[in-house]
Amino acid sequence: MSYSQNIMDFYYPVARLQDLEAATKEGKPLAAVLLGKPLVIYKIQGEVVVADDRCPHRGETLSAGAVNEAGLQCPYHGLQFAHLGACTRIPAHPQVQNLKRFDLCSYPAVESHGLLWTSLGAGAFYELGFGRESESQRLVVAPPVNVNASAGRQVEGFMDISHLPFVHRTTFSDCTAEAMPPYKVESFDGGFGFEYSSSLGNYPFDHPSPKDFAWRRAYRIHAPFIAILDIYFPDGLFTIFNCACPVSEEQSVWFYPIQFDESLRLGSDAEVNAFSQKVQMDDLAVVERQRPRYIDLTSDSEQSFGADMASTAYRKILRNLGLVKA
């Protein structure tokens, strides 16, 4: 599939920072795929490098190589790649100095929200931020999830408000109200926001909500594949930073950082991740059953109703960005 330049210019998450740190300690790089392009990620002397996962010499996959203090080493002939993917050594010819033609094509690397972001184009990175950041909040980044569906399908499913009492009925407590309240979509530069309140609970299934409590949920959707959700609990704020890395037209990787007030007393990082993953698996099962695996923006094969107002606005954004199957 060919991608329009404006899609290439956006930044996308390609790895968790904690996974990169763990791989570096083991002397290994990470592999990722963004918009159909295989990438290798490695760290040298504190600098993160994102580059094409292909050795310019004989096309070997560099993510199968090793990382040491000198950089990334190709597993085939030992070529060494250092800062910004520059080739610094060819073991077969140690005397050769001009190695520029063996340099890797590298891409920007930005660390934010516990994730590593990159872009294949020339766009600028902009910090989106969580709903509220303070010393009383904690950041937890669940392991990424491979999704057999497009990034658009995943993000659209996350912002869908009417699926909760059906998909998450046995995961969240008090998640039974089926009628959805009306809401308004308000546009801003690069996306839109909306919010609503209902009796739909957000505690785990065995933790009932306070009687007559109105759960307020506020969404901010940033083109093309980021959705931020603020959930106002009785005891504090819980924010989900849902973002999808587009691997291909029908595959994506789902990244899921969350940040929340410590007053919520949600337990250890492992406990938080375990519950987050249960919620993710609920959604994953549905998203991977949808057909086609991408959002069809060229026909009326999928009809909408009132609660889909946000989805309709989102599809308009994707259409304007040129995300239409050729």
C-alpha cells in the first residue's frame, strides 16, 4: 500500500522505553515496522537510533545483530553502525576510512509518555500531554499488543461509547446501562474532543461504584491514531493514552500508557497492567473480528447511529488525510 506524505509526516510510537533499556542491557537491538517499513532501534552512549532494518552491504536484517558500546553490529559481515546510523567500521577492511555510502537511513527519535516515537517524514513532533500531570500521579505503560486490524479500527473501537455494556460487562462493575446520552463533538486543530456522563462504571467487576455516581469521560482525538481518555473516578483522575502504530493496512501495534492519581489506590504496576490487559483483550477480540480489517472510507457498507457521532468525525479526518484503500 502507498501512503500519502501527510500520513508519513506524523509521529508514531514504535517501542516502550523500558523494553529498549532491557534490550540494550542484553546487548540486543529492537525491531519494529512502521507504515510497511522495517526499522531497527538501538542505543549507543545514551543516544537512541531508529534506522532502516537493512544492512546497505548485503541486505541482512540488522535487528538480528548485537549492540555494544560501539553501536550496532551486523550479524553477517560485522559492519558497525554508531550515532545516527553512521557506518564506522568494516572488519574485512579496517583501514578504509570513507564509509559514508554504508551509512543507514535514520529517522528522528523522541521519548515521551514512556514510549519511543519516530516519523518517516518531515513533520514536527508535538507533545500532547495527559489530562493532569503532577507528582501525585503515576505512569504505567502496559506491554504493546499486536493487533490484526488497522490502526484506524483500533482507535475507533477505543473511542466507541456504546460498546461498553456489551464488550466489558464482565470486566467493569455497574457496566449495564445500554442507552447512551447525547454528546457534542468539538473540533480543534488536528482533531476533536467530546465528553459525556453516565452510570457506566469503571471499577473492576468486584468493586461496585458509589450509588448514583455519574462517571464523566472526556475524549481528545488527535489525528491520525491517538485517543486520550480522561475518566473521573470518585477519588481522582485516570487518563488513558491510547495510540496505535500502523504496521500495514491491516495490522497495527497498540500502545497503552496510563497515568492516574495515586489517591485511586490501584495497586502495583503489575496489578494495574494485569487489569489493563484484561480490558484490552475484551476490545481486541472484537476489533480483530471486524471485516474488513481496515475502515472502508469509500462506501456506505457500514451504517451509523447517533452514538457514533465521534466515529463519523474520526472517519472524516482519516478521509481528509488520504487514508483510502487504493
